[in-house]
Amino acid sequence: MSTRGAFAFATLGLAAALASAQHAFAQAEYARDAAARMDNAVRLNLGVGFYNSGWYSCYTGYGYYPCSAGSSNGFIPALVGSQLDLNLGGINNVSVGFDVLIGNVVVSFSGQSKTVTLWEPTIDYVAKFGPPTQDAVGRFRIGGGMYVGPNSRTGGTFRIGGGASLLNSQRIGIGLDLVLEAGGYQNNWIGGLQLIASPEFHF
């Protein structure tokens, strides 16, 4: 083989080796980025709510009376629950949750304070702003929920709110949310505000 032919052969071999190395590096980078992308989240909701109390109906032994005529304070429940965010592509997510709200209502015509529990399954559309590899990501939510309360009475609510995920690029992060609710419960108005802080698991 001539010197020129040997040089050409070596040049082609080096180019092929560089191309192969570049391809392998690109594949490794893609795999690393894919592994770093944690688009979904599970969170444990912990918080407090501030609601009107006129929606509550109470049992006195003589029948059911609407507490809209005798409820003297608001309903300020502790809130605990869970939520699952599933990414649908881009900023779009669906969030399915279930919260339990437990608090007291004072009935003025009887002077009694009753512990009231509301069970609330929810489903929201959530838009998340920022890549999943970013440490702080904002979010906006809009959706609805259902209330199941004392004596299996039911109601529904419209939900809208905003929040953020901190340490979003890590496996474990922190979620902060503010959610406004407005709806009805047994033909009575119910409205409130939820303040929630949540440990998050990203995957």
C-alpha cells in the first residue's frame, strides 16, 4: 500500500472512530437527560382551609335544621390528603387527588360545637411552567371536586389556584399551593380557601 493510500485509510478510520464516539456520547447524554426528567409527582397534602359555615346541616334530636340560620363561625378545617400529577406532554398535566377536611362548627341556636368531616376527591388540569430539570417550577390549576359530608350528604365545587414546586429537579421536593373553592352543598353555598404545603416525590 502506498503512503498516500495508507494515510487515506488512517484518516477514514479516525473519522469513523470519532463519529462512533460522538454518537455514543450523544446517546449517553440523551439517556442522562431522560433520567433527569421527572415529569410526574406524588404529593402528601398538609394544610388548612378557611370556609363559610352556612352550608352545614346539623342534627339536634328533633330533626334536621339548616345551620345557615344558626351557625355563628366559620369552618376552619385541618386538611390532609394525597395527589398524583401525571404529565400529558409539555406543560400539560392532570392532577387527581383526595383530601379530608376536619374542623369544628359552632351552632348558635344550640350552643354546641360539632366536629365536621368533609371528604373531597378532586381532579384538576395543571399547567407547569419551567422544565423538570429546573429547581423551582410554578403551576396553575383549574378543576373541580366533590364533597361528601355528615350523613352522606354531597356537594360539588369549582377549584382554581396556583403554586410552586421547590427542589423540583430532585427526587424529593416541596410543593406550596393556594386553592380557591366555590360551590354548593345540599343547596347551600360553600366557599373557601386552602393553604397547602406538601412533600413531593418526583418520578
